Amino acid sequence: MKLRLKLILLFLIHLFIVVNVIYLGFALLNSVSLDLLSRLSGEVTVADRIGRTIAEYHTVIIFLLVVLSYSWILISPILHILEWIHLLANGQYDEPIDKKGIPRSISRRRGKIKYTFVLYKGVIDHLHHLSYTLEQNKKAREELETMKREWVADIAHDLKTPLSYVKGYSSMLLEQGQWHETDQRKFISKIEEQAEYMEHLLLDLNDTFRFEAPGFTIVKQKQDILASIRELLIDYTNNHTLADHQIQLLNDPEEKMMYAFNGPFLQRAFVNILGNAIQHNPPQTTIKVHVQRMYDRLTIQIEDDGNGMSPDTAAHLFERYYNGRQQSARKSSGLGMSIVKQLVEAHNGTIEVESEEGKGTVVKITLPY
């Protein structure tokens, strides 16, 4: 503000000097011209007439000269700003430059903003910030599009692989008399495994698009959330394929906790979290689940002592198109944890992850109570 006042004062001083100089020059010119006219014409009336005309309009003439002399100071930055906005509209985010490649608002000699642009410094700063933001958004969109294309290619690959298994084992089963009953059961088991994988993949895709539909809402019902989690963990425990993993619910077996939630959706979230913990960790990994009610919120913590994950993977865990390929061979759509976040947010909750490589992972869900 002080700088602006100084510039305004400087402008007024310059204006006063220019007005006086112009007025003095005009007065001298007026005096000389009238004297010459009176001598040449010998008619006083002509000189009087010209003198009266000049006396009448000299203020307007001086004002126009001053306006013209200072108009470039005010108009030049505005034209620069309008040109910059036009470039932004056309996807060009750099400030307009002069012939030497220097931004027009910057002084070549001082390397700072020009005096004529100081009054518009706030606008210039906002345009710089807007240019940076638009450029970053453009880069983010391009990265997202790249990730989408890679994701679609991965989905196509994920469908192609199990389909080839199903087709291969089906062809082998059709060769009657070639395989023992034990081999046939093994083939059928492989086909079932691949069919379940494709089913989960399609469910992930369906849920992803359903949550993005306008007006999507969930129906909540007040019920025992511990009973729902306990039932799910029992199913996992009874699954012979998961016998090498220990899954524990730390809450008391008789404890109840009533809460309004959507049963299938919340169970789906748990399935994805537990599936992620089982898939990316070695046998004998212990997975612990603990539910707590604290004042006005409900916390659900799923903790494992497995491999853990890198900081980069943890930071991007809930992003839809992010794929932490470094952890293990890819056996999922890469949508699971992003769907978990959508399910939790549909209950007005939050989810966060803490992980350290070699020590395990903690996923914490917080729901309003």
C-alpha cells in the first residue's frame, strides 16, 4: 500500500510538472503566433478571435496532451494482462515475453517488476499462481489418463489370463478317459478359482461405476457391527486355503456394539482389506481386528505383522489407478482399496494407513457414532 501511495504521489508530481511545462510552452507559442498574425494581417480582430478561441479551449487541449502522454502507463499493463488471459484460455501458461525472451512485466535492467506494472502487482501475482495451478492440473490430468490407459490394459490382461486357464482346463476335461478323478478335481478346482477371480474383478468394476453415479445413496440399518465382523472372520477362519494365516478379533466374544451401517457394503470393505493383507503377506502372518467406541466415533483397526509397504505405496494405496507392482505378482484389479475408501466415505467415515517395510501394516477406519 505504501508503494502504491508513493507511485500515485509521483504520478501527480509528474502530472503537475508536465502541465506547467505544456502550459508555459503553449503560452509562449500563443504569444508569438498572435504577435506574428497581428503584424502580418494588420487586423486586430483576427488576433482577438484566435486569442479568445485559445483562451476558451486551452485547458481541454492541455488535458488531452497529458492524457495521451500518460495513457500508455495505464493501458500497457492492462493489454499485457488481457493477452496473458487469452494465452491461458488457449492452454499456454507462460507469461507473454518480449523479443529477448523476458516477461514484459519484468525490467531488463533491474530484473524486477517494472514501475508501470507495480499498480497491477497483485493481479500479476494471481495470474502467476493461476498459471502454475492450471499447468499442474494439466499434468495431473495427463498422468491420470496415462494411468487409466495402463489400468484398462491391465484389466484386459487380467481377464485374458483366467479365461485362458478356464479354456485350457475345460478342453482337458473334455478328453474323456485321459485323466484320473484326482486330476479332474484338480482341474475343476483351478477353473473355480479363476471364475471366482473374474467374479471379484467384475464386482470391483461394477462398484466403481455405481459409486460414481449421480444421486447414489446407501441404506443404513442399526445392527450389531461386531456380530457382522465376527461372522465374516469365522468364514475366513474356516476357509482351508487360508489356514496358514491367523485372523483374530480382539473384542470379547460376548460384546455387542449397535451401529447404523449398510451390512453388505461394510462387509465388502472388510473383504477387500483382509484380502489385501492375505494376498501381499507370507504364510503365518497374523491379522488382528479391533473395534472400539470412543466418545462420538467408532474406530475399526486391522493390523498385520507382514511385509509392510513402502512409503510411496502407502501414500497412493487408496488411489484407483495406482498399482503397487513392487509388492507381489498382481492378482487383483487394483480397485479394491479405492473401493474400500468409497465405502467408508459413503458412511461419512475416514480411512488411513500406517505401514513400515518389514514390520507390517495398520489400516484404521473411523466412523461417526
